[in-house]
Amino acid sequence: MSDASLPQVTFSNFVLSLASSAMVHLGQTPDPATGTKSVDLSLARHTIDVLGVLSAKTEGNLDEEEDRLLNSLLADLRTRFVALSQKA
């Protein structure tokens, strides 16, 4: 893979990458490697917790757009996690 095909390294892209991984673990999007959807609540919780740590550790240091993105992703992922956990 060439560098030209990789996205620019930014905080927002990093957070979106983690959120995408959480969505795969929540079974909301297919795993890019296999094309299948499966739920792994342990991995989903871990990834959501990583985003939570990032939120706590970067509080007051993000620009408005980054802060809004991180908080909205966390809210959405946590809601999806709780909904799936109650079904399990």
C-alpha cells in the first residue's frame, strides 16, 4: 500500500478509525477483512473505553470540531453498546 492511499494522520481521522472498529465489533458494519458482520461486545467495550480515555485526557485541548466529533461518536457508540448488551 502506498502512502498516497493512506488518509492524512489527524486526531479526527484517528478517532473515526477507532469508532469504525467499534462499529465492526458491535456488528453494525462488516469486518473489512472478512466482509461479515459479527458482534464481539468485549472488543466493542474496549474500543469505546479507549475513546473515553482519549476524551478525558484531551479535555480542554481539542478544537470545537474535534470535541464535538469525539463526544457525538462516544454517545452514539455507548447507546448502541447498551442496546446490544440488553439483548444479549
